[in-house]
Amino acid sequence: MEFLPIFQSVRGRPCLVVGGGTTARRKIGSLLRAGAAVTLVAPRLTEDLARMAAAGEFRHLARGFESTDLTGMKLVIASTDDRLVNRRVAALAGAADIPVNVVDDPDACTFLLPSIIDRDPVVVAISTGRASPVLARLLRTRLESLIPAGYGRLAALCARYRDRVKERFSDQRDRRRFWDRVLQGAVAERIFAGQLDEAQAAIERELAPGALDRDLGEVYLVGAGPGDPDLLTFRALRLMQQADVVVYDRLVAEPILNMTRRDARRIYVGKERNHHTVRQEEINRLLADLARDGHRVLRLKGGDPFIFGRGGEEIDTLAAQGIPFQVIPGITAASGCAAYAGIPLTHRDYAQSVTFVTGHLKDGTINLNWPQLAYPGQTVVFYMGLIGLPIIVRELIGHGVPATMPVALIQQGTTHMQRVLVGTLATILDLIAANPPQPPTLVIVGEVVRLRDKLSWFRTFTDPHQGATTPILPGT
């Protein structure tokens, strides 16, 4: 390790920046956020720096660098576009034992400024030493998605309760158990959801006598989206890694299921046409029982849990029994599959509304408001409509929709198995008979389907060496 990673306090301390360009602006911004008293030496400033100087945010010396500028300084940053000037600043600062950073010249530095993830008071610093600042920025970008902004609020809450926790728990092991529950349980999740009052109430409950002996878990109702793992939300991914029990459906793609904790217990409760592995009432009861046993339960559903996902029924049971839960929406199949098929669900020239309906058969019929679905100027999306498609076609035409109305059937949308069949109400059944699709499928009826030829961007090809269909993007 070439550099010792430390966090240095500069609050109220004099710091010098030499240079008035865009790089100096970034460095000054970091110093000011840390509370430093900044002096900037530069004959010219960017417009942004000039406004800041005029507002009194820092002291500006409108000239070139002089050795006396170092007097009394506790930290120096050289960021001019003249390497000789930067090196002179570094040499003089080094001789005076003042920490110095030289932009784009790590050999002249006595300290490096890392890439920073700021969740004040939580700060994560990333450095590659002298190797690659670009790599450090890349790592920061990736970590940004894994560290919610709420961690700063969580740290502030912990600071307020630190003394009380020490008084409440004299045993260090009990304090550790307490903080583990707070930082990985309901308190943290309430903070991340922006529910500050609920978080404070939850931490008060954790401080109550006997709280450590009570181990009530929580249920995370998470939408897994239509299939592409890249469409998961950051919050969904975090909870997937946190849960110790996973209750999942048939429509959850295998790559998404594999992103859950490796040691988590998995329980399959999928439903298929005419065959329910577990009845919905039993699923509701299972979620409640697991949470009461102290588990963090991930209820993982394809698409969005509140759009034909029965999520409302499941949390209704949890709410009635006082079990903590939260709902994380996912990209529903209609928007995800339509986007990947190049079909906008609304368009000023073709559709001013969109309707989501279920094409699920019940007792051999599909009970829908057909006159409303036949109304012009809209897009109608049928979930689970493959088996009932002959009825859908018959009823739409029978209620006045032209037989020439475009129809798209999307198979396993957003995945490498995506396939799109495009026809009309008059031809779609013959197309399906000639090219039987593999569920899950989605059916889109509307004039917007005409735009697919122009807007399609996601396509697949069959790799003869891999024997699999692989997604490719335009231009590749």
C-alpha cells in the first residue's frame, strides 16, 4: 500500500488552490463542502469561479503564484495548466512539509484526492494509487448504485442514539446485536424509504426491554420485471441480497433468481394454467409465518407485483397480522416488452390511452368490457392472452374493431429468447399456428404496432457455436 488512506479535517483551516480552471473548480468544491477556508491564486477564473469569488465563498488573489502564498497553509492543490508552475508549487510545499496534490501528476503529490461517494456523514473514498484515476471513477460509478442516499440519514440517526444504546446495553455483544438489527432490518429500510418518523419509532421499539428476544422479520414484495436482469431497480437488488428466504413465481427469470443470496432458502410457489403449485391463500399464510419466525422474506414476482400480480392480496394479509412489509415496484411486462419490441404504447398520432387487461380464461370465457376495449384511439395490452387469443380476436372484431387492426405477440420479451410476431386481427391466429410461441407472451392490439418496423432496436441472433439466441443492439 503506497498511500495511507486517511480522512483529514480541514474545517476552518487555510487551504491553497493554485489555478482557476474547471479542475480547480472541482477541487474547490470539495474543500468548501469540507468547511475549508480556501484561498485561490490565479490571474483568470472561469465564470463559475468568478461568481463564487464575488459571493465571498473563497479569497481570490488575481495574479500568478508566489512562494509567500504558502505561508500558514495546511494543504495545497496545484491545478494550473502549466506543469512547471505545478511542479514549483509542489517542491516549495514539500520543503515546507505542507501536504500537496498536483492534478494529473501523481509523482509530484504527497497525497491523492480519491473518487468520492458522498452520503454525508458517510463518505466512501476510492483510489487506485498512481495506477488509473479513470478506473477509480468507474468503480465509484458502480458503487453509487449499491449505496442508497439514505445511508447518510441512517448514520445521522445512529449518531443520535449512540449514547442511549450504550446506556441501554452494557454488554458489547448485545450492542452489536442491536446495531445489526437496526442497520440490516426495519429501521434501515424505513430510512431508505424516506419514512423518518416510522424509522425513529422502530428504533425506539428496538430499545424497549426484551426487544432483542423478539425476532419479527419482514416481507419484501419485489417486482422482478419482465426478464432482463438489467431492468431491476437498485432497491430491488439490495433487498434480494439481504433476504434469507426467497418465495418466487414461475415468471421470475432464472438469471434474476440467481442474483439472490446464495445461502437463501428458495420456495417455489409458481402458478401455471390449470395447475397451481400453491394456492394463493397458502402463499399469503406462508409469507406471514416466515416473517413471524424472524426471516427476511423476499416475495419475488415477475413484472410488477401490483399489476395482475396479486400483490395486494398478499400484503393485505400481512397488514392484518401486523407484519412489516414493503413493496418495490418492477417494470411491468406491458412497458418492458413493448419497449424492447419497439412499440410505443401511446403516440400522439395513433393512441391517446392504453389499457392493461388480463386475457386469462375462466370457465372457458374471458369476461371483459368489450365495447370499451373496441373504442378507437387506444392501445390494448392483453396479459396471459395466448390461450384465449381466438376469443379476443372474435370479440374485438365482433364489437367493431377492423380486422386490419395491427396486432403484435411478444414471446419472452426483454430476454435473449424474445420473438415478436406481427400481424392483424385477421392474420395473427394463422401466424401463431405456423410459428407456435413459447410462454410467457404478451399481446398488443393497436395502431402503434405499425411503428415497430421503424422503431425496433432490440433484436437477437442465433450463434451457431453457442446454440443459443443472443441479444444484439443496432450497429453491432
